[in-house]
Amino acid sequence: MSRCALTSPQMDKLFSTVGFPVYVACDLAWWPDFTTMAADKPLWKLVCRAQREIAALPEHGWRGRLMVIAMGPRVTRAIHTSAEKGYRPLDYQAFNRFHHGGKVRDQDIDSLRECLESGRR
């Protein structure tokens, strides 16, 4: 069954940019399922710290500050493991590997560079 969710442009930007560190880490780990991904505690903590730093950037405003409070290793793992189940029979990580590991990889990297520049400012 298909689902469609509508979000504001601000929430779309926030959701997409905090996702990019996750995809980078998945690429580094060769795209395992998220239970395996989250079991790599040092990498997973680094990913979640990067998410919080991106969410805290000024352009995300109060929405980002709320996300900093709500998002941590456990919540991030739950979001992605739930997506893995919800996307079946599609292989969620196979899609992410195709999409973020190939098709839009350069765009993801550009977005992360924009986050870095914002953080530096």
C-alpha cells in the first residue's frame, strides 16, 4: 500500500539533512540492516551526534531544537528499523544503497557541505 505524507518545506529540509549522516555511515559499513548498523556503537553515536549538530543549525529554528532533544541513538534506530519493516517487500537498504550510495550521492555530499559551512558561520 502506498502512503503519502505532506510536510512543510522547513520540515522537509530538516528531515532530509539529518538523514545524510545516516546514509554516509551506512555507505561506510556497506549498507547493513539497521539493527546491525546501530550495533556498531561508536559509529552509531557519531552518526547521531552529527544529526543533532545539523538539526541545531540556525536555519532549522525551533523545529531543529526540538529534534535535538528528541533524536538520539535509540529513536534514530527505531525510525529506521520501523521503515525497514514498513517498506517490505522492498529491501529498504538496497534502495538506500542505490539511491544514496549512487544516484544522489553527490547531492547528499553537497548538502552535507552546506551544513558544514552553516556550522562554521
